Amino acid sequence: MSNKGSLEVSIDSVLHENRKFHPNKEFAKNYILKDLNVYKKLYQSSIKNPKAFWEKMAIQNIVFFKKWRTVFKWKDYKAEWFTGGTLNVSFNCIDRHLITERKNKAALIWEGEPGETRTITYQQLYSEVSRCANMLKSLGLKAGDKAAIYMPLIPEAVIAMLACARIGVVHTVVFGGFSSNSLRDRIQDSNCKLLITADGGFRKGTSVKMKDMADEACKETPTIKNVVVVKRTGEKVNMKLGRDVWWHELIVNESNQCEAIPLPSEHPLFILYTSGTTGKPKGLLHTTAGYLLGTTVTTKYLFDIKDTDIYWCTADVGWITGHSYVVYGLLSNGATVFMYEGAPTYPEADRFWKMIAAHRITILYTAPTAIRSFIRLGNEGPLKHDLSSLRLLGTVGEPINPEAWIWYHEVIGKKKCPIIDTWWQTETGAIMISPFPGITSTKPGSATLPFFGVEPAILNKDGTPAKGTKGGYLCIKKPWPHMARTIYGDHERFKKTYWKEIDGVYFTGDGAHQDRDGYYWIMGRVDDVINVSGHRLGTMEIESAAVQHPSIAECAVVGRPDPIRGQGIVAFVTLKKSVAVNEGLKDDISKFITHEIGNLARPDEIRFTEALPKTRSGKIMRRLLRELATTGTIKGDTTTLEDFSVLEKLREKDEE
Ligand code: WTA
């Protein structure tokens, strides 16, 4: 943990926030919990007796084919929930609604960037998912096999996920903005047999050539036997004989009925890659019963889903937010989910607000970055459209600054919609800390109180409680049902990263502090992970991509505050001796990095330097670089620096 310094800097910025907003009485009237005391009681019981609590929740909210024997087991940092039981996630998300009035209710309402729309009812979803599952079977896939999904945000992405779940195939969704190399690495790490992709997707009026990327990736993925291609943009793509097949050509021949097979509670549901402190992204493995329970119950209580709601989470299904709060948690509750394929401001800046008005969206869940960029665009867009259908707002992915919170509250929520600032992670599977809308008073910038069964603690590195406003490391004291079970293929790394950093508790990698009301204020990462527009990136991941560039000798990447995107990326680069700096070199390096990882890793600034500051043991002192990138100078402690002349050189560079 090399950047402890950042903890204090960020904490200062929200410490003086003391506005408090009381729950909206109108909203509270129809809310599932009567008041905060009911929450407190339920919360206490969930902490005192988690097994009884979650058992009851499972009985109330999930359909099992066979009941479990044991509620919870914990051995060698491996959790097992509801052992002995069998169930199917796809069944819970679809089939169980078909015997109710929801049968003909819209499950998905989708709008493409060019403007076309599609509505898929639960009954139709059943047919589509069944067809797709049968297609997967025809291609030879069976329970336990892995399939990669690399798609634009179109209904087929959701259909493919649910089809995998229906027959026990483990999916790994790779965000469409990742490069071919990132896709390749993920397919290789999880040994996928099949890749499901599309010819392309629309973004900002142009088509993103996904099939070309997929082809590039598949040059080095011998485990891939077939590539299924959805026709979305209609442009010409290469179809490799014997490997590539069109989705629409295969699926027409398949039956629209496919049994949702009973799977053990701990059957793997998906692997999702996310960035960590060291090395390559890690594949977090989530399993069936616990994940489904966590996402279902958080959705029910925090998003207050009613049958009349039209819910929109703006995340892509390539992220955990999309998995849990576009697909699984929502469909399991029988909700109507709105999805939008493209860029938020295309063709005009008011696209979001226009869609909210047109589809009468009632619940909106988005990221602070999006809110901040809308603020910059001015109030004209949101004021032009009728946003009166909205009744609940949510944020996720990064700390929200109080100014953005207030704007969201006033301009979008018209002061009547509760805002839930939800803190959680890929690893936690579902929301962990969040207000309960209608009963929790909110404070702009605070995620407020823990969800049922979640016992947070703010600790010092030695495991003692961190007291006072300075804060400490946010940890979770006990395992919970929807936690990731392991890092795929590397349980040792899982133990070390999450359970040994501070012995015996789950280490989140975030800093936090708690105020007098017991509210949690999340301060951002305290490790070498940066959060750009709510997307997690490892500084070392970018560095290892950069050093493969033929001109680069060494590279150190740090994050610096960015008013819109939360953080921006600054890369300090030393060049190989033989290399002369030329005009296009920075551009070339930037392109190289985005080619390796994806556009989201594009550096905001590249700085050439003769040397990097290192400790006597040879570790790059990122803390100093961060200070320099942020403030332009270095005032912090430099006593462990090995060569002080490096500092002088860095400063000189800065003054240039
Ligand atoms: C950050 C996204 C402050 C945090 C669901 C966490 C937040 C990382 C919040 C996980 C929030 C997420 N307030 N910070 N409400 N929500 N974060 O895995 O640093 O993509 O560790 O999961 O995002 O990012 P991930």
C-alpha cells in the first residue's frame, strides 16, 4: 500500500459537509420499511444471527429446486452459502414470473443509439433465452464450461448471460470498450470455449468494430472453438469458416423451450475481471445462490421496485454494476429494465433527459462522473424535458462530491426524489453501504449506513480501530452471501489481497471515515488502483502495458484529481538511452497504451523524465509523483528517497 498520503488529502475535502436531508414523506408512504427503527432492528438481527437472517431472506425471495442443508460454511477463506441446495438463476429471473401477471410485462425496453426501440416481455425473454441456451448446447457447451461475452449494450448481451446461467455455463463478460489484447488475456485466463460477440455497436454516431477486435484476440486463444456473432450494425465482417457462426442463423432452428437446470448453490455463475494493485486484472468468481440472494434483496429494499416502475441503470453489462443492477437483481424482482446502447450526449446533449421523458423512467442509477459532465453542459437539457416520472435516484462507482449531489437532487430530482449513494465493489457482488430510501436521512457525499448483514469497520493497518475524523481502511468484518468466492485460478492471491492485508477481515482497498451519526464517508482508494470515470484501473496494469513500448525504459503511473472524471491518468516515463524525443512520441505511447488496454486507459498527460524517484530498496515512490502531478511541487516526506538529484530533475521538468 504505497499511497497512504491520498487518504488524508481526500478526506479533508468532504469533512466540512454538514447538510442533512430528511426522507421524503410522500416516498416513505409506500416504502417497504416503516421507519429507520425497523431498519435498525432488522440490521441488528442480521449481524447477531446472520445464518437465521439470510435463511429467512432466501426463503422469502428466491426459488430453490431443492432446499439447502447448511446455511453457511467458511473454510480457508472460502465461503459456502446454502450448501446442498439447488436452484437456477435464469429460472429466478424469468420462469417464476411467468405464472404471475408479470408474464406479459416488459422485462427489457431497449433503445439503440440511432433511435430504434425494442420491448421484450418476460414471456418473450423466456423464448429468447431458451433459444440461445439451446444454441449453446448445440455448440457443445455444458455446465461448467466458460463463455466470453464481448458485446455492445444490446438485448442479446442480457439474453446470452441468462442463457449461460440457464444451463450452468459460466460467463465472463468483457466490456466492449476493452481492446483486443484485454479480451485475449481474459479469454486465456478463464479458458473460454466460446466467444459471443457482435459485428459492431453504435457509439457517437459511428460503429465500433467489435468483430475485428474479437478476431484479433482470437489469434491467440486456442481454447475458443466457436465465435457466435450478432448482427447489429450490418457492416461487413470476416467470418472464419468452421469457427464463426451468425447468431440469427443458428437461433432460428432452436426450440424456444429449454429447461433451467438445477445447479448447486455454489455453482459458478460468472467470472468478472477487475483491476487490482499488482499484475494483471483478476477474475473474481461469483456463484449462484449467494449472489442471486444479495442482488435480489438489495434491489428490493434499496431500489424499492414496484410493478409500475421503469428502471434505468446507465452502466454497461461489462461491469459489475451491469451484472447486478441491469440484469440479475432487477429481473429477479420482475422489474422493467430500460437499456440504452450509446453515448449519453448523442446526437444532442439532452439525450438522457429526452429518453427519461419518453420512456417515463421512474428510477435512475448512474455514476457521479456522468452527473458532473451534465452539470458542465448546463441545466437547459434537463429543464427542457419532463422529468416528473422520476421518483428515486442512485449513484455508484466513485465518491460523489456534495456539489454534484445537490445538483442531482435539485435539477434532476426536483428536490422530491431520494438519492441513494451506493458503495460496493466487483468483489462484494451487491451494494454494501447505502441509504434506505424513504427512511434514511441523507448527507451529500456520504453512503450513510450498511445494508443488512454487512458489518463494516474502519481500521488502522495493524487492525486496531481508527478513531476520529482522519479515517482509516474500510474493512468488512464477516463474510456475506454475495461476496466473490475466489480469484479464478488463484485462491492464494484472493486470501492475500482481501483477507490477510489486515488479518481476518475483508480489506476493501478504500479509505473511509465515520461521523457522529455513524454514517460512512468513502474517501476513495488507498492502494494503487485509480478510478477514472468510475472505472477501476491498476496503475501497474498501465505501467506494464507502457513498458512494452520499444522506446520506454521505465514508467510510473499515478492518478490525479479530475473535476469531471474523478481521477485522470498521469504517466511519468523514462526513455531508453538510444531514443531521441520527437514530436509524435507522446501520441505514439498514448496509442500504444490504449491499444494494449482500451480507450479508458488513455493517459491525460505523459511526462518524460530522466529518472524516477525510488526508495533505497528500489521501489518507485508513487506518492511523490502523485504529489507532483497534483500540486506541481513536492513538499512531502522524502527521507526514504535514494537519490535526491532525481527530485531536482523532476522539479525542473515541472517548471519548463
Ligand atoms: C469505488 C463498482 C465512493 C470504490 C460498483 C470501490 C465508490 C470501487 C462508490 C469499486 C461510492 C464504488 N462512493 N466510492 N458510492 N461505489 N466506489 O469494482 O473505490 O468497479 O472500491 O465496483 O469503486 O469499483 P468496482
